[in-house]
Amino acid sequence: MVRSIIRLARWLGPWADANRRPDARVTDDALGAMKIRVYRAVSRRTGETFLIAQGLHYAAADDPRMDGFCRILTTAGHTVVVPFVPDYLALVPTERAKQDFAAAFEALPRWSAGKPIVFSISFGSLLAFALAAEHGPRIQRLVIFGGYFELRETLEFCFTGTIGAR
């Protein structure tokens, strides 16, 4: 555990080189028409499994920031599974997106055993909360990073840079 924390701190701290990424074994798979990217640690140690609920982004794990984050999790020995949810790639939150994310969850035994930690980024919180509401006992933990409360205010802030600009 201590070793994992030290490895994470090395790559996530302010001293980390933003232009470097740790090594990981990265493979792409498919679940129907949906691409799934799986990151595994180079070492033989295995930690937890993270299922990432991407935000509304056209690149998902092809974005260098997401790729770097997933690789950093593997340095601590974790397996990271990132579904490229088609509607989220198209920047549209839909009911089908929740179904696609749930399908990736159901397929997890293809890539890893055990209860996953579901980690959401931004609008991925919609996918993560929907999954947890339906399958809570089968999820080890739910980590919500950068979710939103009020969509209108969130979009207003994105476009204007201020809150309550009405």
C-alpha cells in the first residue's frame, strides 16, 4: 500500500514532469461497436480494477491527459478499463450512454476480476451514478471527480467564466 502511494505521488505531485507518462501495457478491445481500452501494470503486482466513466469528450482515453492519468494508476499496480462511450464521444448525454457504460461494467470479467472502483470524470458522473443505483452491491467504491449540480449554471460558467452572469 505504501509503495503504491509513493508511486502515485511521484507521478501526480507538482514535481512530476507533465510531458512524461509511465509505462503500461495498453490494449484495445471491443464490446460490439464500442471500443474498450485496458491499461495494465507492467509489473506482475495487481491492485484494484478501475472502471473509468469518461466525461463528455470526443477523444476519451485517446486524450493525452486521460491516457496519462490511466497510466499513472497502473504504476500503483491497478488495472484500468476505459469504455469509449459512443454518445459521450459525440458530446451527447443519453440514456443509451448509460446502457453502454453498464454493458462495459457487465463485461469487466473479460479484463479483470473482482469488484471495480468506478471513477467518474465530469459528466461521467451521470454514468457512474446510474450504474451505482442499479448495481451498487457489485461496486467496490464510487469516486466522483468534477461532477456538476446545476447544468445551466455549469454551462453558463463554461461559456462566460462567471457564475450568475444572467
